[in-house]
Amino acid sequence: MQPLGIDISKHDFRVALLLGVKVRQKKFRNEVGHFSALTDWLAKQGVTTVHACLEATGTYGEALAIYLYQAGHVVSVVNPARIKAFARTELTRNKTDRLDAMLIARFCQMHKPAAWVPSPPEIRELRALVRHLDDLLETRTQLQNRLGNALSVETVEVSLQTLIEAVENQIAEIEGKIQSHIDSSGDLRVCRDLLTSIPGIGALTAARLLGEIEHLRQYRHARQVVAYAGLSPKHHESGTFRGRVKLSKIGNRQIRKALYFPAITALRYNPVIRELGRRLEKSGKCKMVIIGAAMRKLLHIAFGVLKTRTPFAENHRLAA
């Protein structure tokens, strides 16, 4: 199976096809209606099936990845940090779309990354809704900050207040659609109810977790979920040097963002996490370390209630 490296961007993508010692490259438009041009080009190269590899770049590459998967190709969607690290091992000095596609193709050939399977349609829709909601919330905050700095110019204040009102209406509408979407899906509804039984996790946080980690309860161990979220501790030790332990942050930032404020709430109202926070505080840990540990523990508990299909209880035995 021939490796196909794909460097994706918003409007187009470049591919590099490895054919033994030969390399074939071409640029295509990143639009669903034009994806068939890639299939035609592969056929002209005498290739029917490829192992396509592209970076996880938000929504830019999702439609192409789904198209290739449905066409019968093996698809791998990899963390950009892996490609960046691979580039360092090859002492890459330049960066262009052409070189990036080649680099990804060589990475695919050497490392044979795991095959990717697209999320079910209901999960993709939920993910799109919660991410759009987060964008709207961020927009509202920006507008409110600008309103506070409008220097009492009436025209500007009226305009900003109108925009804020429109955004708030959209926020309410999207929140309603998220709730309706989850309620209409039996499994999502059950999972939402299990997650909201955990003190600190509300309906929106549950929706964010279900949208970002569609296979949350299918992981074998909670630490795999923690690693996926980038919440694993990162140690820095060399000889006698002992650096501060930090979060790795190599993972899904949307999950970390979703858990930050719930973790703060859980430190006050969740008995398990409150006890964890007190213990860490007594040992001299700083505030951010305690919050990071609370985020990690909250994700452990979320994994446990979904894995066991049992609502939260203080003496809940987590699946691990």
C-alpha cells in the first residue's frame, strides 16, 4: 500500500505519493465537490489503495479524511507534534507545502501510524455544535470587553449592545439545539445523565466531553483518556536536576479547556476531589498544580461512571 502524505490548508491541499524511489505530487482544491479529482489522479498513477496520512488540523481535513475512508483507503490522522518531532529527526530546515507533504508521506512510510475511523454522525454534529457554542461565548466576551472600553460614545455603545444581544440569542438557540440533539439520541442521553451525576460536571461540560472523546468509555484504562487530553504529568529530570512537574499539554486542548472551570467547582463541591485538593495543598502544591490534578481526577471519574454505567457515588470504584 503506497504512502500518501497530505498537507492540508483551508482552501487547498497538496499530496505526495511515494512510489518506490519516485515521488508524485499534486495540488487540489479543498472542497468536497473536487475530491474526486484526487481519485482520478491516483488512478492515473496506477494506484487503487493508499495509506493516506494528514495532520489533525481542526475541521480543515475532516471532510477529506471521511471521503478517503469511505473510498476504501487507510487513513491516519496524526497529532501535528509527531510530524514536527519527525521533521527534527530529519534535520529539516525549510518549510513549504511541497516539503511538508513529502515529510508526512515519509513519516507514514516509516512509522505506519494507526488507522483512523471517523466519528459517528451524531458525534460529529454534537462536536460542531459545542465548538460553535464556545466560539459564540468567546465572541460575547470580546464584545463585552469592548463595551467596557467604548469611552461612552453612544453610537458605539448602541452598536455593541445590539451585537451582544444578537450573540446571546444565538447562544441560547445553540444551547437548546445541543440539549435537543442529546435528548434525541438514547445513548448520548444516558451518557449525559451519567456524567452530570458527578459534582462539578454540568450539562454543557458533559456535552463537550461526549463531543470531543466519542470513544471515552471504550478506552481500556483511564490513563489513556488522560493522555489523550494532554493532562498527564510531564517530568523534567536530568542528572541531579529536578524540574517542576507540569501538564504535558500534548493532546486535545478542547478537553482541557472544558475541564478547567468544572475542576475549580469540583474542588469545592465534589467530596472526592475536595479531599484530593486538601491533601495536595497540605503538601505545599501550588494552585495551578492542584487544579491540574483536579482536572485529571475529574476525567478519571468521568471515565469510571461511563465504563461501569453507574452514576457517581463518593465511594465509587473507578474502572482503571
